[in-house]
Amino acid sequence: MLAAIASLTVLGLTLGWLLGIAARYLKVEGNPLVAKVEALLPGSQCGQCGFPGCAPAAEAVANGQAPVTLCPPGGRALAEELAALLGVTVDLTGVQDKAPVVAHVHENLCVGCTKCFKRCPTDAILGGPKMIHAVFADACTGCEKCFDVCPTECIEMRPVVATLQTWYWPKPAQAA
């Protein structure tokens, strides 16, 4: 019994040591610019930019394959930060600053078709076939994908209500 415990301990320590050495010498270096761009993105993985998540979008922006204005939830502020980071000029005439919104299901109109449920990238919609659906406001990113596919127009995009958990001190206006 003690021999088995001792042999497994030695085996575990040896393999752990070998993995540590392999991690140090076989490490693949990534582009540090991609990590900086990804840190600026909201991280909601909503897919509004046309990419499956923020990591592929950050890689495309860092490599110059996508414009810095690709993130609708980030708005003008994010586009300006990305342009400053990448050292490019940006035309912000087409970028809109939208207030944060969350989806709300009107229960008296919902027929339970599950089209919204299937389109939600963050699984913020709760429900099943032929059942009334509800939205977890904390998980909703406001991507409006559910709003676009709803056949009964029972989904409404409402502005986020400021509570003690979501309120923040507004930034002061810059002096001209």
C-alpha cells in the first residue's frame, strides 16, 4: 500500500515537473496587440460585429482585417480608444452611441415559438416550446437578435434602469 502511494507521488511530481518545463520552453507567443484590443472590447460575446465573439474580433482589428468601428455596444468611445491604440484615423460619422438596452418579453403576446430562444447568444432567454418566455436582464447584452426574429413582436428593447448595482458616477464634461 505504501509502495503504491509512494510510486504515484513520485510519478505525479515527475510529470508535473516535465509539464512545467514544457510550458516554459514550448510556449507560443501571441500578438500582444490582440490582447490589448480584446481587453478594450466589452467581452459580451454578442456577435453584433459579425464575429463569433470578442477574441476573433480583436484579432481581426489588430491585424487590420476589420475596422475599429465594428463594435456597436462599444460605440464612439471604444472606436476612439481602438484608433488611438492602433494609431489609425477613424471616421465616426456612421457610429451611433446607443444607450444600453435589455430585452423584455410581453407575456400576453408571447406564443412560445422559441425563435428568440435559439437566436440569443448569451442564453439570456428562459422558456421552452409553447411556453411563455422571460429574459434574464443580467445576462442580456442588448444585441437585438431576439427582437429581429420575433414573429409576434412581443419583445421590446427597454433602456437599462439605473439601480444601486448599475448606477455609476458620470464622467465630468471636459472643458473646451
